[in-house]
Amino acid sequence: MLRIARRTPHRVRDTKKHLRSKEFSVSAVLKASLALQASKLGFDCIGVTDPGAIAGAARHFREFLETSGHGDMDWLAANPERRTDPRVLWPGVRSVIMLGVNYGPDEDPLVILQQRTRGAISVYAQGDDYHDLIKKRLKALARWLVASSGCEVKVFVDTAAVMEKPLAQAAGLGWQGKHTNLVSQDFGSWLFLAAIFTSADLPRDAADTDHCGSCQACLDICPTAAFPAPYKLDARRCISYLTIESKGPIPREFRKAIGNRIYGCDDCLAVCPWNKFAEAGHEAKLTAREELRAPDLAALARLDDAAFRSLFAKSPVKRVGRDRFIRNVLIAIGNSNDRALAVEAERLLGDTSALVRGAAVWALSQLIGHAEFEALAADAIGTEGDDAVRAEWRRA
Ligand code: B12
Ligand code: SF4
Ligand code: SF4
């Protein structure tokens, strides 16, 4: 792995020196030039691995699917042979180039969790959507590679059937920690990953090894006990899955534990001791927008579809849509201990979305007295047309 962050410019200088060295083969020169180009485009680290390098991940991936760890993410279960072997996805691939972009936060993401009338949006979603930003840069880098070597390329960031974390470990960018994300000695838990598959044969980097040792801070902090064992995640229990991926009502058993997390969760990442070597990301578009650092729950609860789209334009949050987002906000309102927020939940009992109405019932049940709630329930059950919402009234 070549770290190409600003903090170690000597690594880039070394690369230039090597470029002039006669010892370098054509492919090594190409690889070193690629690293320089990646640096210019704003990538923070780069490594190359063999397309056959993650054969071991297939067994773990199968186990994950067999135990239904993927929940409703059917897209994750589709084509497992393609996901676990880049050569099945593209038989022409000769090298896999893995890249990282540092998105380290400029404040401790755990602090906002104490402000119960504010929503906590995970670090990765407080700025512009990284998919758009990184995809543009990946394409530019890939175009450069094609122009320089005449090779073929395919680019991926997050959404394709590619196992980016094991590939990044194989390319030496870091290791998959016990929280299952890639941890880097330079950037801690805060690296976005991206890949270029190429038909060019580039020199391989050495894989990174596990540096978790006896630490298990990430496993201990998880509010919903989502790790059945170190290095294994049950996505169905993960707040990131519950608030972003899951489309229906959030299961009751997790509602309290979600606290004020309204989009994703960073607890297991934030507590990792390797973050002490990390620094804040330097990409302005990825840094937190002021209005998304600690948004007021009452204001969020009033967003209609148009206001939601406008507030979250260019943000990854927009992909969950207004109704799912308001569902999350209502769970946070229910956990706020602030009686004044009951009025927001009460207003949303009349929302057109049954998902929102159901979450509003729960939120209200957490904030108002039993007698008051029972009186509301007696009226509402007769007029509510949705079975799931009626069930919320009965169970609350
Ligand atoms: C599906 C998915 C999710 C799901 C499932 C997460 C998961 N851990 O699988 C959900 C919605 C929960 C999720 C949440 C998050 N995600 Co996500 N997600 C993905 C996605 C699309 C696929 C991941 C995948 O293949 N999962 C399937 C499992 C089986 O694979 P795995 O985690 O690699 O599992 C390995 C280990 O379990 C290990 N293993 C299993 N048993 C054992 C036993 C031993 C002894 C050992 C050593 C290892 C081991 O082997 C498995 C195979 O390698 C990737 C993008 C991509 N295409 O890769 C992004 C990705 C992993 N997500 C990312 C991020 C940022 C997040 C969040 C931090 C977002 C947030 N703040 O809310 C959280 C983190 C939650 C967590 N602790 O993982 C980043 C992670 C970057 C990094 N540095 O690692 C990625 C890579 C996207 C990107 N391009 O940057 N995500
Ligand atoms: S992201 Fe949050 S809920 Fe998910 S595993 Fe990490 S600490 Fe647990
Ligand atoms: S918190 Fe500890 S166990 Fe978890 S990934 Fe970081 S070093 Fe590994």
C-alpha cells in the first residue's frame, strides 16, 4: 500500500525518485505514476492486489447469508459467486486497484448522542454523497490509466457486487477489524473504499495483517449487540441497517437502543483506538454541513417531501426518502424524554404514510401519560385504516 496523504509527502517524493530508477519495470513505473495521479485526484491511499486474493472471504460470506445476517438486503445475497470472486464478475480482470478516501470527522461523533432533542446523523452522511464524488474521481483515474497503458477498466464504489473490505485488506490498505470494517494504521476507521478492476498486470502489494490484538472496544459499545462474535455482524441488529436499509417499522426491541441516531451509526467506528492516528478529512465536499451536525428533531419532524429533498439535496440521506427518515426522527423523539416534542408526534398521527403514523404512535406512548395515551388510542383505533398502525396503538 502506498499512503498518499498530505501528512507523508515523502512517500510521494519516494515514488518520483523510483520513477527515475532503472530498476523499475514498465508495470512498476505505471503503478507509481498511477499513485501520483491518484494523489492529485484526492485519494489518500492506494494498493494493488490479485483478483484471486480473497478466496477465503467466500466461506464467511456464505455463512453470513446462511444465518440471514443480511436481513432484507436481497441485493447482497444475489450472485454470491460474483461478489466473492472478481474474476467471475469480470473474467478479463488481471489486477484489482483499491483506493481509500479519508473522511475523518473534525469532532467526536459520540458527543451528539447526549443531546437528546437533536438528531445524530452518521459522519459519512453529514456532507455530500461520497458515491458521486468518488465515482467522478475514479472515472478520471481510470481514464488516465487507459490512456497510459491501453488497458481495459471497470470502476466500483460501494454499490456493485464487489467485496471492497477484504480486497482492500489484500491490497494492504488496512485490516478488517472486529467491527468488520477496514481499519487503517494511518486513518483509523474513517476510510471510504473504491476499486478499479483492470486488465493491466500491475505489481501486487503485501496484504495487511490484523492489529486488533486483545481490544474489543467496538464489540462492547454496540448499543444493539449486533456482533454475534468478533469479525461477524448481524446486519438485522445494526442501527445502520435499521435506519437506512430497513423499509418497514423498526422492530420494537431496538427502538430504545437507537437513541437519537436518525441515519446510520458510528459508535463501533468512533471508539476504535486506531483513530488516534487519524486526522480530519481534507475534502471540503465531504465535511459536515453545519445544519446536519446536530439538527433539531422538532424541525426535522416538520419536513414535507419537498423540504426533505431540498435539505438533503446531494446528501446520501435523500436515498431513504422522507417517510423512512421521519420514521427515524420519530423514534428519536420517542427517546428524547422531552414532553414538548409530543406535539410533533401527535401532529404526525394524521400523516398520509402509515409508516410515519405507526412510529408517531410509539413516540407518543413514550412521552405522554398512560391515561392520556389510552384516550387517544380509544379514538384512533376505530378510524385508523392500517393494520400495522392499529397494532402499534394496541401494543404501545
Ligand atoms: C452491505 C453493507 C452494509 C450493511 C452490512 C455491513 C457489513 N458489515 O457487512 C450495513 C447496512 C449494516 C452497513 C453498515 C455500515 N456501512 Co456498509 N457496506 C455494505 C457493503 C455494500 C457490502 C459489505 C459486505 O459485503 N457485507 C457482507 C459481509 C459478510 O462481508 P464482510 O463485512 O466483509 O464480512 C467479513 C467478516 O465478517 C469476515 N469474517 C467473518 N467471520 C470471521 C471470522 C474470523 C475469525 C475473521 C478473522 C474474519 C471473519 O469475513 C467476511 C468476508 O470478508 C459495502 C460496500 C461493498 N461493496 O463492499 C459497504 C461498506 C462496508 N460500508 C461502509 C460503511 C462506511 C458503513 C457504516 C460505517 C455506515 C454508517 N456509519 O452507518 C456502517 C458500519 C456498520 C458495521 N459495523 O459494519 C464502508 C466501510 C469502509 C471501511 N473502512 O471499511 C463500505 C466499504 C462502503 C465504502 N465503499 O466505503 N453496510
Ligand atoms: S454501526 Fe452501531 S449498531 Fe451497527 S454494529 Fe456498529 S455500533 Fe453496532
Ligand atoms: S475497536 Fe479494537 S477490536 Fe474493534 S476494530 Fe478497533 S482495534 Fe479492532
